[in-house]
Amino acid sequence: MRAILKLLFASSLLVCAGCTSVITNLTPSTLPRNANGQYLVEMKLDTRQQTMRPETITPYVVTGFNEYKMRPTAKMENRWETYIPVATNENVIYYRYKVDYQYNRFGGPAPGSIRSEDYKLTIKQ
């Protein structure tokens, strides 16, 4: 019985390992202040989730209660970018990435979502 439980546990770990997705922040932690107050943030999504429908991937940058839809980075795969506003009186902004998508399952597609850790962007004068 114990051997069967170990086998089931090990196989469940393998199944979960095949479904991992990782969001990588490509934005520097410090940027110089610019005149228009818009700052480029970039991210990369690596996934081994074979059920994910790539055409449905919709990433966002979330700052506070605001979400900014990202666009694919030109000539790159699995990378997205967008500009986020930072007020002239702010020197630090915290943000995270959220990726919504659809995945295949029995009975039809279902919604899924991945969230990154929080990141800090410092604006230098």
C-alpha cells in the first residue's frame, strides 16, 4: 500500500511539473525620469502547459487598481511590452504582471490566469 501511495505521489508531481509557467520581468529596476511620464515595462512567459491556447494569451501590467494591456514585442516570441504612466511627483511604483488565457479541458475551453510577484520600479531624477 505504501509503495502505491509513493508511486501516485511521484506521478502527480510529474504531471504538475509539466504544467509550470514562469513570468520573467525584463524591466530594469531603475529608469531615468523622462518628459512624457511613460515607462516601458517588458515581460517574458515561459510555459510547459500543453493545454494552454497560445492565441488566447492576454497579459497585463497591474499597478494598484489599474491594468494596462500588453502587446507582443516585435520580432520576439513569448514577450510582451507596454508603457505605464508614473506621475512626476512619484519616484517609485510597484507593479506585477497578470496573464489571462484559455486552456483545453474535457468539456471545452476554460479560463486560467497566472500572476507574477510584485516588482519595484524606481525613477531617478
